[in-house]
Amino acid sequence: MAKKNKDEIPNPQTVVNRDIMQRLNFMYQASVYLGTVLPVPPTPAPTKRAKRVRKMNVHDLSKVYAGSMKTVSNKTMIKMDPAVKRTLCSGCNLVLVPGSTASVRVKSSKEHGHVMFYRCAACDSTRRIPAPPTLRSRPATAGPSSSNEMQIDSPPLKHARRPPHFARDGHIVFRGNEQLVPDPERGDGIYIT
């Protein structure tokens, strides 16, 4: 085995544990794909008869991939991105995809402003994640206001829709390599209704 040259400059673009990160990425993508292929089957009601061996379906395989992803990240001591952790159900390890495997509701909260509730379609467990506030730019006031006046937000003004790029002044239209010059007598051939 050859020794490394000590004079070589280390590459700043290298990723530590690239193979493990790629493995986690594959397991997450496979779990998302398998979880959204078919609709979530309802959980069967328990019966009093002798237990039968339950057949694995696609969603169970998705849950296994997500669970093994958690196990691999714990054993290799690699931290998963919090955004990825938030998409996994804490009850059954199913990937929470809004509209497919989870229902999402936004409710108001005193502490955070808004909170998103993710309800898993497979196990009915809920996950509560604070939603970031939406920042609105406030218009500058025209003049100084006295302390007796109330500050009331005016409703947003609707602006007329701008014409498409090809119909705006100063826009150059080409047909192939030939530039089309607008003819004021015939018009530009563009009619916006």
C-alpha cells in the first residue's frame, strides 16, 4: 500500500462518511417512494381467532426502510437532518407525505403563532410542528402620526396584471434568427383579451 504524500492539500469538498450518507439517502428515497405508491391500507381489526401470519405490503416495507434509516444513523453516530426527522411518523415510521400518507392542518398557537398538525393515515398518531411566521412588509407611512391616532392596516390594493413579456414595450421578438420588427399600421399581431 502506498503512503499518502504529506504535502498534499486536503480537499475541502470531501464529505465525511459519504457512503453512509448515500445509504441513508437511498433508504429515505425508497421509503418515500414505497409509501406513496399505493393508498394506505386500513389497519385490520383484531380478531379472537388464532393469529395468522400477516402478509407484508408495500407500506410495511416503507416503514422497515425508515426504521433501518434511524438505526443506521444512531449506530454510526450521524445526525439526520431535522427536516427529514420531521417527515417520519413517531408511531409507525411511515414517511408523512401530505395528502398521501398524512393529513395536515394548520392551527393557531399562542407560543408559535401557527402550528402544523400532521396526522398519520396508518396509525392515527399526530405530530405537532411549529410553523414559521409569514413576514409581511409594511408600507411606509406618509406623514408623522400623533399618539391619539389608531394604526389600522389598509387592505392590500390589487394591481392590474402586467401583460406577458412578448407584449411589453421594448421586448424584441425573434422568428428563428430573424428579428421581427413591429409594424404600427398592422399592429404587432398580439391581441390580449
